[in-house]
Amino acid sequence: MRLADEAGVRDRIVVLHSDLGVTPRGHTVEWPDTLELARAQAEHYGLPFEVRRAARWTSLVHRIRARGQFPNLFNRYCCVGRILQASDDLVP
């Protein structure tokens, strides 16, 4: 935050949580309290907080089933693609 303040760009920072969704049985895919922790960290720094979920897939579990392969070191589709797709409206 110090560097953002020094550069005068703090107003351009938005904390984005890319929600991983729920399983077909209704269980959250996130670690317990992940959303609450992310929100608390944003509040601590006085930053706006947004939650997004990829439109194409209901959850990470649904994406894994559709692809037929679990992510691994060489197939890290679960992170970057979801975040970029879900945050398109935040970047001008």
C-alpha cells in the first residue's frame, strides 16, 4: 500500500476474490472462511472489495468434470483464466 500511496494510485486498486463456486451437492469449493478473510483484508486497507464467479462454469468442480482432467503443474487452468475472465469489467 505504501508504494501505491507514493505513486498516487491507491484509488485504482480493487481487491478481487474469484469465487470457486459450489459442488453439485451444494458444498463450497473454497477453504473455510476464505471469503471472509479476503473481505477483512480489503477493509483493513480501506479498499473496495468485489466477488466474481466465472460465468461459463458453476464451479471449479464442474470445470474439472467437463474437461475430464484435474489441474496439475502443467495444466493450471483453474487460476489465471477464471480470474481474468471474471475481472474483465474491472479493467478499463
